[in-house]
Amino acid sequence: MTAIEVTDLTKRYRDTLALDHVSLSLAENTIYGLLGRNGAGKTTLMSILTAQNFATSGEVRVFGEDPYENAGVLGRICFVRESQRYPDDATPRHAFAIARLFFPNWDQPLADRLIAEFQLPMKKTIKKLSRGQLSAVGVIIGIASRADITFFDEPYLGLDATARQIFYDRLVEDYAEHPRTIVLSSHLIDEVANLIERVILIDGGSILLDEETDAVRDRAATIVGDAAAVDAFVADREVLHRDSLGRVTSVTVLGALTEADHAVLRDAGLDVTPVSLQQLVVRLTQQAASRRAAASPASEGALR
Ligand SMILES: Nc1ncnc2c1ncn2[C@@H]1O[C@H](COP(=O)(O)OP(=O)(O)OP(=O)(O)O)[C@@H](O)[C@H]1O
């Protein structure tokens, strides 16, 4: 079943085209990674899907309905973002009490367990919490709300490595018992790579990739070895990146390798190393940037 359907969505802020004719379909009961560089359009997309921002054109359907001023739909959505505002005198206790009222599937014992694990001070005002503690408030609400769709917009800001691991572990555990749609926007790509089932890569307001994570991993490989042999192997392939050190060259190529390719590589004495999701995302966005620069040399020149 489809949770979210986005058709031809465009968002323009004065002279910035933040989303450029985006079409997407998000399934129920799937964890998505929404990836992309700073300014790619991730927050804009999530804020429109949660009816906190208006589209310039295009259509959004959440569970088949327009989410704007639609309490039935909005009660099924949780949006965790750093810029969430709380009243000056609000404590985490107040924030969780409101979340409990708002989200019908709220799990208080789960929230209590997370509060203890994140060692969150409950009586301090939210204003006085550290950055990591503030992130913990959002993360706890995101997990314990058990909303049908939960958006986490870089939820880990300020969280230390232990706290981030608690977040990932509890999210996956709870998702296994209570499947739902989760959209996780993150720059720590390799940290979330094992968590996300599908990757949506957004770049310059356009969708660059929308694929199963396992399929994405197979999209590229790095060939390492003698420069001449590597060059011969990659001659007809799309090269994402090239590094050379003396006579050893390392070339990342796009496209899955076949059994025949592996046999050729073995015979040539070349090594193949997998490309991490983070490396692939970096290479694909760099490639998209150079294609854009090549397509509009005049405007790039003007920027320099
Ligand atoms: N309120 C606004 N007014 C004008 N421009 C905006 C506004 N909000 C976002 N933008 C611009 O829209 C583009 C997309 O921004 P957005 O916040 O969606 O990116 P992002 O992918 O979430 O980035 P980050 O990873 O840095 O959070 C950027 O160029 C940004 O400067």
C-alpha cells in the first residue's frame, strides 16, 4: 500500500528552486533514507509532506488524501526536526504529555525506557537542555509516538555516538514489532546504511536515485591494481572517481559487475572493493554537479 504519493511537486522560494518537479511514491511499512547535500531540498520536501509548508505546484497525497488542514491525516504523521519550538517554561515531561495526547499509538512504557536510556533530565526546561538532550526529546517522541509515518530530519544533532546507537537500535527494534513508514534524513550515511531499506537521493531539488538499498550497493565497485590493466577494464564504463598512486590506480565505476567481469578482473590480477553507500552518494552527487556545470558553462563561469 502507498503511504505517500507526490506528483510533479515544485517549490520555489523567490529565486531558489528548492524542489523541481519531484514525483515519488513511498510505501507503507518501509524505512527510507532521505539523503542529499546541504540545501538539496530534504527539509523542504518533508515540511510540505507534513503540511507545514506550501508547494508552489504539484500534488501531495498522504494515505490518499490532501494533508492540508486534514486532522485525520496529520494525526497519523510525526515530524521530528531540530527547529521544533516549545513554550519557554516547557519541560520534557510537558512535551511528552502533549505527544501522548496527540498520537493515538503513543507507548508510555517505551517512552519511559528511552528517557532512562538517554539519561534525559525531565525537570529542566527544554530551553536549558544541551543540544544532544534536545535531540533526545525529539527522538523519543519520534519512536514512542508510533505514528503511521514518522519523519526524522537529522535527528542526531548533538547526540553522542552511544546515544546515536541507542536511537538506531531502538528504532529498528520497535519497527520490527510495529512496522510503519519511517523517513530518515541523515548526513551520517554509513551509520544509517544498515537501517534503511530504500534510498532516496535528492540533489538540487531533483530526485537522483530512488532504489532499494541493496540494489544501490551493487551499483558501483572500485577496481584497484596496475594502472594500465585498470584503464583497460574501465575503458567502456562510466567512471565515478579515479585515484592514482604511482603505478597503482583505483577507479570507481558505475554498473553492477557480472560473473564474466569478475573472471576478467581475476585474470588481470585486479582487485574489486565494494563502495560504501556514503562513497556512492558522494560520487553520484559530484557527478550530477559536474554534469550541471557542463550543461550550463556560462552560468557556472559567472559564479566563479
Ligand atoms: N524559507 C526559505 N526561504 C528561502 N529559501 C529557502 C527557505 N528554506 C529553504 N530555502 C532554500 O531552499 C533550498 C533547499 O533547502 P532545504 O532546507 O530544503 O535543504 P536540505 O536538503 O534540508 O539541507 P540541509 O541538509 O542543509 O538541512 C536551499 O537552497 C535553501 O537555501
